[in-house]
Amino acid sequence: MVTSIKIGEVRSIPGKSVHGTYKVAERAASTIDLPISIIQGRKPGPTLVIIAGEHGCEYSGIVAAVKLARDLRASELSGTVIIVPLANPVAFDARYLFVNPIDQVNPYGAYPGEPGATVTFQIAHKILNDIALKGDAVVHLHGADYNEALVPFNYVPMTGRKEVDEESSRLASCFPVLYHLDALPASKSTSVPPVGTTYAVTADGTLYWEVASRGIPATMVESGKEGKLEEETIMIHYDGLINVMKHMGILAGKAEYQRGVRILKNPVLVANRSAGLFIPKVGYGESVNKGQLLGEIWNFKGKVLERILSPIDGMVVCRINFVAADSYPTQTQPYLFYITQVE
């Protein structure tokens, strides 16, 4: 027997695709509502939760989620797919980087949330408790804000629970990407977040960590570049999700798993100290050696104020592309280079 799922005022109907909105917070003269789709088959089966648009300008994941909600046919499903294509609508409206412009908090690291805190924590609390925890698996879609370019990869939470971690890894392998990052909590990580920002560089505070630590397998895929809509990056999300549904038995067919995956670890966020013009010397995807020149900060006379060197041997997974550089990390530009070691 198929059990109906209710999220706010949106209730699933077996054999139907239901689309609506879920109110997650209130403003002085308006509400913050998340678009939500629940596609439920007539046959019983597992529930997959898909969350996209946590960063308002990471369009590849948003569009892939919308496309999936449009394309899925409930008559072909055994189980249920819950899709939230836009988890940060205020940032989307404002074309705002990384954070919720209301409280300047990055939702990526705001979980498990808090109903009595500022708006981003309120939204995180509802996404986790009212949506994500209804799933038998959770997939989180990210994909380079409009100041970022990155190498596609998946985050895989390493909770220490063998069965959960192995299934999270299998979910990640459903996506056609060559790199997985083993995501660890701060207590087991050498990575340090930028002082003065709410950017999360460890697994702490992320949605995929919160659900995995509760026993629900999860992964987060990063695929996108500079807020651009490119078919290749959209389809990494979309094809991976189709594979996940086949893997879970929600869709008929045999899942295809990515082979030859390399593991990323110990991410380091490299920032500048001097203000001026950021002149990068390496691109994303490039291998670098410890001490190698990554970029320079110039003043407006062309004088080099600072040479930015790599602190480790590794790969530039992501690079910021704004030329304007403040003299300290900010909420909307918390780093210049995201470098990891590669196994």
C-alpha cells in the first residue's frame, strides 16, 4: 500500500505528480515559499529527496531539478520522489552570492537549523525535519555560484557508520564525475573555515551530513560554472539523478556507476591578505605544488602587492573569478582557490 506524503499544504497522490509551495518563513509583508514537487508511483517503494538551489545563482542544479520534476511520470515509479528545486528563493530573486541576503548566512552550513534563530536557520530547520528526513536517500545539488568555476565532483559524508557510508558512496557513484571528496566533521578534519564567514569547509552544518548522521545515505554533487547554463553541467545532475532512481529501484532499469573515481581530501581554502586586483595564474582543474604561484594581487598602478602561493600539493578544484579582491574573506567571496589533496 502506498502512503500519502504531506509537506505543508502539499500532499502526494499515488499515480500523480503534485506541484505546490511550502511556506518556510515570514517577512514583514510577505512569506518565503519553496517550490516543491512530489511525484509518487502507484507501486510502493523508497523515497528519494532532492534539494537544489541552496545558493541562488547555482543554476545548473536548479534547472536540472525542474527538468526532472517536469519529465518524471508517476506511472513509471515504484516509490516517491520529492523535489525542492529552489531552497534559497530570496537569494535567487536578488541574484545574490552564497548567502541569504536577509541575514547574510550561508545556508550550506546552517543545518540542523534552529526555529528560534534568524531566517536561514529557520528554513534549514524546516528543510531538514519536514522534507529531507522523509527520504530513504537524499541528494543535494550544487554547482558553482556566478563567481566560481569548478571541477565536477561529489561530496560523500563519512560518518563512521559502515552501511550508511557505503550506500552514500554508491549514490555518489551514480553521477558521471571523476572525483569524490570524503567529507569529514571538523573534529576529524584538518580543514579550517575562513574567519569571519559562514562558509562551511568541513561537513559540519551541511544537509548531507545531518541526514547521513541520522542513518539516511546522502551525497552532494557539484557541477556548474560561473552561473552559466551549460548542457553538460546540467546533465551531470540530471543523468546522475536518473541513475540514483534506478539504483534505488524507483525507476526500472540498470544503474550505470562511474568507475575510476579518485578521492579528494583535506580541502584548503586559500585567500588573499592585500586588497586590489586579483590576477589568477592557474586555472581550476590544474595540479599544483606546494609553494607554486597561484595568483597575484595588483594595485591600480600594476604593482604586485601580494603573491599567493599554494600551501599544499594538490588540485585546484574551484577558483573564484572576480577580479575585485578585498583584504579579507567576505561572506560573498570567502576564498580565491579551493585546493584539495588527491589520492
